[in-house]
Amino acid sequence: MTQTFSTIEEYIATFEGDKKTILQSISDFVQKIVPEAKAIINYKMPTYKLNGNLIHFAMFKNHVGIYPGDEMIVHFKEDLKAYKITKGTIQLPLDQDIPFDLLEKIILYKAEILKDKEVPDWKKYHDQYADITEKLVEIVSKTDLVREFKWGGDIYTYNGKNVLAFSGFKNHYSLWFHNGVFLEDKAKVLMSANEEKTKGLRQWRFKTLADLDEKLIEKYIKEAIQIAKDGKELIIEKAPPKEPQGILKYALEEDQDFSLAFFALTPGRRKDYIEYIDEAKQEKTKITRLDKIKPLILDGKGLNDKYKS
């Protein structure tokens, strides 16, 4: 089984010598310059959060990986010329000094972006249902599930696979099973909150602590773990990618350079441009928008790149 960690300290403790020292120095540095950031393990890596992921870092054989996000790599690309970078990742060689001055620039810039970001408050009703949370944590702690932090809250996983989560809401408390669609549900306690958006998820709602049937919950969790072990997973067919229509399609057909530049973009960037044109109601607005985006596309840029740098 893959080794798991619940704290940054546990992760760092698995290393020795220089690698351990480097990891500790990075962790201490982030805490020093952004003391309000929360230290967690996310995606099985040491992570600091501040209204979102501030930075991840992880140790490898010959380098330490720094993950500040794609937009930070783009924004600081000139400063990063001396280092190997991939999408969202900076590789710092272990035989070189850690560039803390550069890391400070990147982290503080990202912190400035994140500080005013609004994020869902999954613990808004925590106090209202503290007794239910405490009981469910106690039940789950008896299993092989591992608590991880994802999407702004605690998710319980088995071998990296999402199994369940629970949280309080204004009028009820929910225990979510990520592949609940496969649960037998003999007691008929599960429901789908939104079939369009949560096809595989099922939830079990409670009002008070008295609604919890511990033995029955344990049975459902045991079955959910077995589903994860068996590798059962609902395969959602993705909608086919949007294709250019109307005036955009015509412009691409008429201009080979424009067409080559457009289809060299990532699928996400192409989708943004297609939707930008399609959302315009009037033909003259579509033409104005086409004139606006054509130079960006020829320059290899995305519609929203200016907001990422």
C-alpha cells in the first residue's frame, strides 16, 4: 500500500540528511512569509492553503518540485529561465541552493491573488452539528480509510480512491459516498441530491445525532470500501468538444494561418473562444468579437490569459 501522511511533519520525517533539511527549510520559509497559510497534506504532498492552494512541494530523487500553479509559471517565466519547468511545476536541483528570493516573489504574489478569493465555507455549520461530526469521525477511524484534504474539505480515501465525506448544511447533515450508486442500499437511506451533476454520488441525510444508526453506517462504509477495492467506478461519458460554428468556422476556413494557430491551442482555450463568439446574440457583435480575438489566437494566447499573469 502507498505510504500516506496526515501532516507535513510526517512527510518530512520520512526523509534523511540533506533532503530532510531542504524540505524543512521550505516549509519553515512558507510559514514565515505567509503565517496565515494553513499547512496540510493535499494530493499526497505538503501543501499550504490560503483561500485555495498557495503552494505544494515534494521531494524527488534529484530535485525538489515546487507547484505554485500554472498561472505563476507563466507570470514568472523570465525569472525561471535557469530552472526546468513543466506545466505548473518548478524543478529545483538538489545540488544547487534553494532560490528563496525567487520563491518569496512567487508565493507572495500568489498570496495577494488568493487573499480576497471567496471560497465555500464547508465548516459554516460545524458547531451546529459538532456531535454528529464527532460520531462519524469516531466510526470512520475504525476503518482503513485515510483522511485527505480536497476541494476545501476532508475526504476519506482508500488507496487514493475517494470513498466518503461528510458535512453540515443549513437544514441537514450529509454523509456522502463517492461511488454510492453501487451501494446495495437495502435500508433505502440514500438519495441523489442532483442527478445531473452527481451521477455516482449518493448521500445519507441526518437531522440530529439520534438519527445515526452506528451499526448500519458501519455496514454501508464497509461496503463502500469494498467497492473501492474492487475498482468499481461510474464512467461518465464526456460531451464531445465544441466545434467552431458560423462566423468563426467561416473565418478559420478562409485563413490558413488563423486556422493553424487556433487548432494549436489547448482544447480548453479553443472552447473559451468558441463560447465567447457563440454567446453574442447579434451578428455585428460576433464580428466585433472575432476581430478582437484574432490577434490573440495568432499570438498563441488564450482568451483569459491576461487574468492569469
